[in-house]
Amino acid sequence: MYEDKTLVCKDCGNEFVFSAGEQEFYAEKGFQNEPTRCRNCRQARKASRPAAGAPREMFDAICAECGQPTKVPFQPREDRPVYCSECFAARRG
């Protein structure tokens, strides 16, 4: 049913084989897109991402609502208000 396909890696430009077995696995998992990276580029990309559960970089900020110092997981910008957890939850509620 499936036949090996030769694809081109979007990162390095090298050709790689998308085997019949891999295609069957993708179909079983419900994946609709073919891989766009070769095995080496996929492994390099995975290795460059932070590990799951690794602590996030936090940035100091002052809450725009209550004025208390807080930490947020993004770089605050001067043109956007930043809220502490409590004030953010109250605004959403």
C-alpha cells in the first residue's frame, strides 16, 4: 500500500527517505502532513528546545493594577500593561 518516498529537508536541503513503514506509522497516528525535516535536522531541532519541565526565564515587572513587583514569563513592553497573578485573575473573572 505504501511505497518509500524521497523528500527534501527544508532545513539542510538534503534528500531523505520517508519509508513505507514510517508512512504507515503516520497514518495510524492520524498525522496528515509528511515530515519536512530529515532525521538529523529533527534531532538537532529537538535538542535545541528547552527540556519539558525546565524552569522558564522570568522577568521583573510592576503590576499596572496594584503596583506590586511581580515576575512574568515574557519580556514586558512599555506600551502594554502587566498584571500580577492576582490582578490578572480578577480582570479575567
